[in-house]
Amino acid sequence: MLPVKLTLEGIYSYRERQTIDFTRLTEARLFGIFGPVGSGKSTILEAMIYAIYGTIDRLNNDVKYNVMNLQSDRLFVDFEFRAGEDGRLYRATVECRRNKKRFAEVSSPKYLYHVWEGNGWLPCTREEVVGAIGLTAQNFKRVVIIPQGKFQEFLMLRDKERTDMMMELFGELRRYDLGGRVAYLEGETTRRVIDLRGQLTGLGEVNREQLAERKQRYAALQEEIAGVKKEIHEGQEQVERQKKVKQLTDERVARQEEERKLLERREAMAGLQARVDEYERCLQQFQQPLSRHDETGRRLAESMRVLSGYREQLTAKQAELTRFSGQFSPLKQAYEGRDVLKERAGQLERLLHLRTISKEQDELKERHRKGEEIVVVTRREIEVLQEQLREQKERLEQLNQSIPDMKMLSDIREWYNIQQHIREELTRWQEELAGVDKEIAREEEEVRMVQEQYPAFGALRAMTREALQEACRERQEQLAATVKKMREEWLHLNTRQRLVDFARELSEGEPCPLCGALSHPAPLHATEVEGELKEKADRVAGLEEEGKVLERMMSRLAVIGERLRSAGERKEQITRQQAVGRERLREHLTRFTWEGFTPDNMQHLTDEMNRVAFLNKEKGERETVRGNMEKSIEQKRVNLEKYVARLDEISREIVLRDSQAGLLREQQAGFDEKEYEGVPDMEIGKELDGCRQRFEQVGRDYQRDAARLQVIEADFRRWEGSVEEKSKEVIRLQQELEEEVQELGRLLKDSTYPDLAAVREVLAGKLDLPGVRGEINRYREQVHAVQVRKAELEVLLAGVSYNEEEHVALCQRVEAALVREREMLAEQGALGNQIKDMEIRVAVREKIGRELEGLELRLMNLQMLKGLFRGNDFVKFVSSIYLQNLCNAANERFYRMTRQRLKLELSEENDFVVRDFMNEGRVRSARTLSGGQVFQASLSLALALTDNIRHLTGSSQNFFFLDEGFGSLDRESLSVVFETLKSLRAENRVVGLISHVEEMQQEVPACLFVENTVERGSVVIIEN
């Protein structure tokens, strides 16, 4: 991920909108964000994380209210960055607003995500953006943008958390998390074993011996069936022979009866044949001539009827043509004389056009006069403006010569700023030195108060801290010796008191608790020591309490001593800084080389800067005036050119109108214009419209009636032609009818028929010749076929007889054999099915047995693997390899940064440890490192982890941002870190830093500063 641009508004201390362009910063490869504590530096990183992932670590509840600036009504973050293997440009935006009526109520944040495609932004999802980055929010804050408190987190993680993080960062580690997979395979294998065992139970007991018995029975049954089939086949052949003899005998009887019936129809068939022969002869001679005669007579009658109708229509059309021709003659004369109206209309139109041209000429001449006046005025204005422009240019030249050198003034101002900064530092160091002196005085006063609080020292003169500590140690030694002595005395007295107590409890005849004697002739008698014991105990308690007081004094004095030592070191450091600052001031004063200015008089510079500002302001105003004048002159020149061009156009239009008027007057030759003097144009227009309307009306009437006359003439000619054609057709049909009558007479003369009526009577019978001929032919064929088949049957039945009883007995024997065959086949089918079923079951049992044997072996192996992969041990083992590689990569820098004194290693528990070469190379926990060493180790691991993530995601943006650790480093360690960070620039890395340490600003090539002001909140200032 590589940042491109970040816009902040209304988040934490950022009240106003601030935009940070990271382009120049990332080009420098190493850049920093600096500012005092609380200025809003870390907010820049949190805003990036908030826009992408929508989370802020330090605000778990009600983020939207607490993250918004209390003086803002809107929170807005817009973050553009590059991510992914192809370095695509992404954009993450978050926005929410405060309720105007309820201050504490803030709307839910609205997140928008886009990706740059082609020439614009296309919407996408947060999942796509996070997928391009390749890291969860937690890991993103460990390896890319590292906020405060997160830098050393990876170094200090426990085994389980670090393993989980490695699995998230390196997805291929999940391939080695085989515990769940093995458990799943074990369950699936167990279920399969149970399933196969159930299948074996369902198949029942079956073996290959039972199968062999069934096959032997099947073979024997097959031989029996073959014998029965042979018997059936022989019997069926005999039955078929008897059946055929019976069929032939029955057919012979039927054919004899059929022959008798056909011979009875022989005479009827002979008469039908005679009728057909006569009908065919008459049809061949008279059919066509008679049909032509009848058709010609029908057509002649129809033509004569149509001819009569045509003659009636022709008479009517002739009368209509005569009447319409008389009406059309006057209209034709009017049409031929209408050109007079057209000429009159043209003269009136030209007259109106001449009047219009005359008016336009007057208007154009007036416009030309006014245009000439405007041209003269415009030229005069241009001359005036040009003179004013010349004066402005002369004044601007004078101003440019009088303005001081701005670069020199800027250099002088920069010198004064540096001097002021040095003096402010000297003042601040003096104030800090005074504060340290006060702190030392307070601590010495506290030493005096501690001395006065102890009665034994209170009366003595004031002691130094070291003397008071020595006195306390001596007093502690005295108290210890006294307490020891008094404890010995108290023990002696306590022993005597216990003996007295035993003596008091002795009774004659009872054993002594010490020696066991039953007789006690001389028991101990001693005085009571209880009071003395109590006194000794109280004295010991008092001395011990005094010892505790002394112990507290020693602790307090040690703390005061540490404070004094720290204050002394600070005082010494401030004194050195003051000396360096005075030296810097002395060297800075030697650089002041400008004449006319003094190092102690900044007011002169201020006056000069104000004068430059005044002169620049005047220069800017005059340049504006000059520009406006130049624009005005140019505009007037353009207008003048337009005016002159328009005058030329008007002159050409006047000439054009004159030529048009002359042409029109030539066309009006012979027209008396005086006749229309004083007549308004409207009246002339009305007369012109009347002439045009009459002209057009005569034309329309003539065209209409001429077209009507043509239609009537065409109809007359058409009917006249139809009558002529139909008359010719009637004559032709009369001649054809006469010829056909003569032909029929010749045919009757040559035939046996007396007249045409007899012929018509024969033809009226209308026999179906094809049908009748077919019937006669079928009769002849049937007679022939019956006689032929009868002869064939006589030949087939010669020497053969049919016995019905033998035939029935033979059929019964064959049926009984068929029944036996069906029974055997049924038994054979059932036996075959049993054999097939047994073969399948035997094969399945053998297959299942082999599979079950393999699965039981697999199950045993899976159970063994399950034990091996239980508890993510294998993942931890592989993760340790990744961690060891990280250690090796990190040590390339860490070993060099620690001056070859320390190296990171991985313990057997996958925790980071350090090998200390300053202590004989012994190993100790990474948690024992100092703050600076922890930073060095964390930085080395972060760089190595970033390398791995970059190679894993295929990203070319090698970037990380760091906000922690620099304040805990001494000058030497800080120098080593900067050497490391600078070397990263040669490795195509981009590193961003956040710090308040001033020494770092001198080492970073590109910086931006954050300042938290009362008026505007946090403001970002980019160093030029």
C-alpha cells in the first residue's frame, strides 16, 4: 500500500479541512511528520485506518461522537492510495454529521470505496479494497501503518497469538492446519466402514459352492428342455400336415360352388357387352359435331343480346357529348384571353416592388450617415485610450525600477527568523535552567524536612543528603545490634519463665513433662519475670519501629538523590545546549553581510517589506488597469472594423437597390404610373390579388371542363368500337352455325339413325364405359381363376384323405408337451435369476470385502495422524520455520544496529529470545531488552515482515509508516537507526516517521509539520 492523498476535516483536533499530498513525500523515500505533543500527528495514521477498515483502537464505544471535533458539525476523511499487485489507485471515504438540534447525536458514518478505471472512479466494496491490501486491520497495524503502542506488539506476542497472526499473514500456513481435515477424513472413513459392514449384512450369506450347485441343476434342466422341444417340433409338423389337408378339402368345395354361381350370370354379361358396343359407335360419330352445334347456337344468342345493349349506350353517350360541347365553347374563349389579367398583375406587382425599393433606399442612406458618425467617434476614443495606455506603461516601468530586490529581502527575513529562533531557544534553555535550579532547591529543602522529621537528627545542624544517608545507616547498625542483644535477653527470661510454669504444674506421682520423673523432692522456686519480659518486648518493638522509620527515610532519600542526579544531568545538558546555541548565534551574526541593514534593527526590513507590498499592490492595480485598457482598445478596434465593414455593405446595398429600380422601370414600359399616384399600397395590393384570383379561377374551370370533355369523348369512342366489334362477332357465329348443320346432315346420311332425335336418345343413356368394361373384365377373370384353382386342388388332393379323430388326438399330445416345456422354462428362468443374483452378490461381497480391508487400514492410519496433528502442533512447527526465516532476515539489520552485540533467535516455545554476545553468547528473553533495544529489534522485525508481505501479495509498493520509539533512544542509537532508515531508500522502500524529536528533522529529506492552534485547530504545514 502506498498513500497518495489524504483529506481531513472535523476529526479529533482537525477543525478545518486539511489536505496532504504524499506524492512529494513518497518520492523522497524517507519523510517525516513532526510537531509538538498533542498537535495531531498520530491522527493522520488513525484517519487512514478509519477510512479503510472503519475502526479506531482507542475508542471502542461511540466512536462517531468521540472522534468528531467538538467545534465541527461534519467529519470527513478522504484517502487515496495505491495497492495490489498492479498498483491500482483506490479511494476510501468516510463521512458523518452532527445533529443540529441534539449536540451529542451524530449520524452513522457513511463509507464509500472506489477504484480508478480508465478515466474515472468506479464504486467497489470494502472487501475488494482489503483484498487488494491483503491484510486484516489488526495485521495492517502491525506491518504497514504502525500506530503508537503497536510497534513492539509482534515482538512481544505470545505463541498462540503469533501463530494466529502468521496464519492470517501467510495464507499458505492454513494448508498445514491438518487436524480438522484429518478428523473429517476419519469421520468419513468410519461412516464408510459402518456403511460397508451394513451392506455385507444386507447381502446375506452366499458362497461359490452354493452357486456351483445351482449351475449344475441349470445344465440338467437345459438337456430335458431340449428333448421336449424335439418332441413338440415333430408333433407340430404332423399337425400342420393334417391342417393343410383339411384346408385344401374345404377350399375345393367352396370353389365348386363359386363356379356354379358365375356360370348363371353368363347371358346377362353378353347383353351388357352389346349395349356398350352400340354406345361407343354413336359416341365416336356424333358426340363432337353435335356438341359444337349446340355451343355455337348458344354463343350466337348471347352475342345478339349484348349487341342490343351496346347500341342503346352509344345513343345516350352521343346525346351527352353534343350537350357538353355547347357549354364548353364560351369557357374556352375566356381561357384563351386570360393573359391580359396576368400582364396587369405583373405591372401592379412591379409597381409595389418599386415603392418598396424606394423606401429601403431612404433607410439605407440614413443608416450610412449615422454609421459614418459612429466610426469617427470610435477612432477618436481609440486615440485617447492609446495615449492613456502609454502613460500607464511608463508608470509601471518606473515602479519596476523602484521595487527592491525581493530575493535579498527574503534572505534577510530568513536570517532574522533564524536569529529569532536561536534567541528563543536560548531564552527557553535559560528558563529551563532556572526551573532545574528551583527543582534542585526543592529537593534540598525536602532533605532538610526529612532530617527534621527524625528526632535524633532534628537538633543537629543541617546536613547534606549524603551525610544524612550515612547517619541513617550508622543509626540502623546501632539499632540492629541493640535489638539483637535485647532479643537474647528476652529469650533467657522467657526460658526461666517457662521453667517456673512447669514447676508450678508438678504433682507428686505424676510424670515430669521434661524428665519423666514421678517424684519431685525439690521443685524450682523463682521470682516472677513477666513484667521484665513485657518491658523487653516493648523495647524491641520500639526499636524495630524506629528501624522502619529509618528505612523509609533511606528510601525517600534515595528517591531524592535520583531526582537530584537527574536534575544535575539536565542542568549539565542545558548548559551544553546554551553554549552550542551561543556559538550558533555568533556564527549566524557573522553571516549578516547586507548593506543598509543592521542585525539588531528588524524594523527597517519590515518597513522595506511593507513598501514592497505597497508598490506591488500599486503595480498589480496598474497592471489590471493596463490590461483592461488594452482589452478596451482591442474591443473598440474590433468594433471599428465591424462598423466600417457594415458601411461598405450598406453602400453596396444602395447600389443594388438602384440597379433593381432601373430594371423594374424598364419592364414597366407602357404602364402609366400616374394613374396610381396617391393610391395606397393596400388598394393596389387588393387589385393585384383580384387579377391573380380571376386568372387562376379561369384556369381551374377550363382545366376541369376540358378534362370532363375528354372523358365524355373517350366514352363515346369506346362504345362506338364495342358496337362495331360485337356486330362482326354475330355475323361470324351465324356462318359457323350454318356449316355445322350441313356436317350433321352428312353424318346422318351415312349412319343407321333416321334423325338427330334418335342420336340424342342413344347419347342420353350416358353409360359409364370404364366402369362397365371393368365389370365385364372382372367377371371373365373370376371365371378363369376359379376354374384354374379347381384343377390345382384336384391335383393336390389326389390319393390323400382327411381323418378328423386322428387330427384331434395329435393336437392334444402336442399341447401336453407344450405345457411341460413351459413348466421347465419357468423353472429354468427362476434358476437363472437365482444364479445371476448369487453371482452379483458374491462379486459385491468380494469387492466390499477388499474395500473394507483397505478402509480399516486407512482408518487405523488416520487415527494415528489425528494424534500427530492434535492441537495445531504441526502448524506451530511450520510456523516456526517462517519465524526463523523472519529472524534471519531481521538479524541482518538488528545485529548491525546493536554493534554486533545482540541477535534475535527463536526458542523451542516459538518465543523470541536474544543471544547476548557481551555475556558469553548466553540467551535471554526479548522482554529483558531496554526500550531502545526493543525499538531496534521491533524495527528489524517490521522490515523483514514487510518484505515477506510484499512478496506474498506481489505488490510493488514497499511502504510502512512508523509512529513510536524515537524518544527512548540515545543519540548514538538514533544515529544507527537513521543510517538503517536511509539505507532503505536504496532498496526502493518508502518509510514514513512520526516524532516530536527535533534532532530527527535534520536527518529527514522531506517533512511536514503539524501545529495545533487555538483559532483553527490542527494545521498541516508542508516544508518547501
